[in-house]
Amino acid sequence: MFQHFVRHSFVLKYQSLILTLHTVNDWLPGLLLRLILAWEFGEAGWAKLHGQNWFADLQFPFPFNLLPAEVNWNIAMTFELVGAVALLLGFFTRFFSLSLMVVTVVAIASVHWPEHWSSVADILNGYRFEDVEGDGFGNYKLPLIYLLMLLPLVTQGAGKWSFDRLLSHLCDGRR
């Protein structure tokens, strides 16, 4: 009898926890992703705004290879800064998340991807945060993590605590 009571009590507490997790799922994951990504991209854009353009020696993928380094620098800086503010506020989140994914893919292709590789093992050597050895195998781990963090914002949107949600309710005529 006592075991049945304990088991039943545990099940009820577990179900209560699951219900609570379901309610925070509407706002917490999107908010946390937006905050950390806003910080990271904002920091990168701020560094570009106050730094020297080092894009001149890079090989950009098509169609960015058709643009001067200064234009690419300004595109990256603008999308990182404006995108960071937009993510922070949850404003046009899908658009800016997708835009930052493009910026990140271009960064992987032109900066973080291995300079030379002939096998999957060579590519896997680049799955790291820094190329401290300077061996040319790249360092695409962090940008890949950013891509994976941006993906839910593209597919699911900003979440409950966002200007996107507010605009959606205003456009639907609800408050």
C-alpha cells in the first residue's frame, strides 16, 4: 500500500513537472537562443565596426567573390549588428536568423573551412574551436554550433516573448 502511494505521488509530481515544462517551452528556449546568439553576433559585428578590415585576403564563395572586400565587410558587420538587435527583441526573427545563417556559411567557407583536405578525416580535424597548430585544417566548430542554434529560430520563430508574437497578435486583431 505504501509503495503504491509513493509511486502514485511520484507519478503526479512527474506529470506536474512535465506540464510546467510544456508551459515554459513556449517562451524559454527561443528566448535563451535569441539572447546568446544576439550577444555572439553583436560582439562579432561590434569588433568589425571598430576594427580593421581583414577580408582582403579571403576567398569568398560565389556570389560574394564578385564583391569588393569592403562591401563584404560591411554586409557582414551590418547583418551581425542589426541581426543581433533583431534577435534580442525577437523582431523579424526568421528573416534575421536565416540571414545570419548565410553570413555564417560564408564565414565557414571563407575562413573556417580546411585549406586543404583529401578525406573525411581531414575535414573532421577542422571540427575544433581554434586552429592553434596553424595546420590549415580549419576551425568550423563554433560557426557550426551557431548554425544549429539558429535553425530552431528559423523553423519555429522567436517564441512567446517577442515582437514577432506581438505583431502577429496585432495583425490577427487579437490582443
